[in-house]
Amino acid sequence: MLTACSKEQVNQPVQSDVDNTTELTQTLRIAAAANLSDVLPEIIEGYKADKNLPNQKIEVTFASSGKLYSQITSGAPYDIFLAANQEFPAKLVDEMFKGDSSQTPFTYTQGQLSIYSATKSVDGLSQTTLTELLKDDDKTKITIANPELAPYGESAKAYLQAQNLYDSLMAQKRIIQAENIGQAFQYAHTGNVDYGFVAQSQVTAIKAAPEQFYTLAPESYPAILQDGMIINDTAAATDFSNYLRSPAGQAYFSKAGYLAVK
């Protein structure tokens, strides 16, 4: 099972005919960070069930946060932007809405970073032994998402820099850069690289064995606070955004391997 395709994905959930009395509403279009490709479809189905909106059309485009940001600033018709960091939504407020206080980003979850391998055991690793492993085994290849576009890649880079590993790994050409966190997971999952710095939610989604991944301590890398914002202020966009932050929505995130938003 691959949690995200390396290419941009557009999901168009199959429409339900359970309740033909429910009035069809305008399609809700969501631009979502690639790390959400496992949990967001479940949240959408839960939202439609809880709100009794079986016919609500919701389309999701999954890609790196930076790529989605560029699409939005170029006029892509999204209603909601769910990024993997706080930077891109904040930039949208400044650049598209000129600092309009009514366009306020909201934090909807906090991601976790893991190192994952489909071919090598990471059982019993600690931060110290992980550093030693990456330093000493000079034949291994490691993947991270593009730090310029993907917040999980940015945090992975910061982690490696803190361990004084990043420059040497780059010099040895041992880091394979993926376009987004979905592609980084794919590289690791298919064995094209030995280790991948991936989202904890991805290894949770595939029910990875304990020896296949090591969850990094949250304090060992910059917090991956994920912000969203409403681009097109419709009733559906507001309602779904509120659901994400509700106890029901947060329960999906917790189950999927994210940290609780305080």
C-alpha cells in the first residue's frame, strides 16, 4: 500500500445515493498537503456522515505545500488550503489578502517525523544510535522531501543539521530528494532507498511493523504545526474547516499518528 503517489493527485470521492432528499451543494475544493492523503479521505467521509450530507461533493488535490501555494497564487479555484506548515498560509494572507484580519489561518494538526525502512531493521534505535547508523554506514541512501517545498522535508533537514549529518550526507550524494512527503515515502517503501524521513501518519496508515520505523522525538526537530485557511469564504468551506478542529475531526488525526493541537 502506497500512501501517496509521487504525482499530484486529485481525489473525487464517489457520490452516495443514500439520502436522495439531501440537496446537492456546490463542490468544495480542497488543496491539501501530501501527508494528508491517508487521513483526509476518512475525515471527509466522517464529515458527510456526521452532518448528513451524503451528496456533498468534495474534491481534494494532494501535492507539496509549496506547489499548492503556487497554484493558489496563480488563480487555482480552491476553497480551502490545508498546508503542512504555517509559513505558506501566512504568506497567502500577506500576498493575496493584503493582511486582511478576516483571513486568519488556523492550526488543525501537528505532524510527527519518523525514519522508515522497508529493507532494514531500525529496532532499538535511539537518537544517538540513529546518528551513528547514518554516519557510519556510508553505503546507505536516505530520502527526504524537498525542504524548499515540503515542510516535512524542511524539518528532516533541520534534524540532520542538528546532528551534524546533513552536509556530509549531501557531499556523499547519499540524500535523494523527493518532490513531496508522499514521494519520499514511496522511495522508502519500494526499497529504492534504505531509509526515508517520512510522516508518522504514513507508517501508521500501512500498519508498519515496529522494527520498520523509529519515531523521532518531537523536540529534536522544528514543530510541524500544520495550518489551513479558507480561500473562498463559502458556508461549506467554513463548516468543513470547523469540523477539522472539532473533537470529532481531531479524533481522526490522533488515530492517524498526529499530535494533538493545543
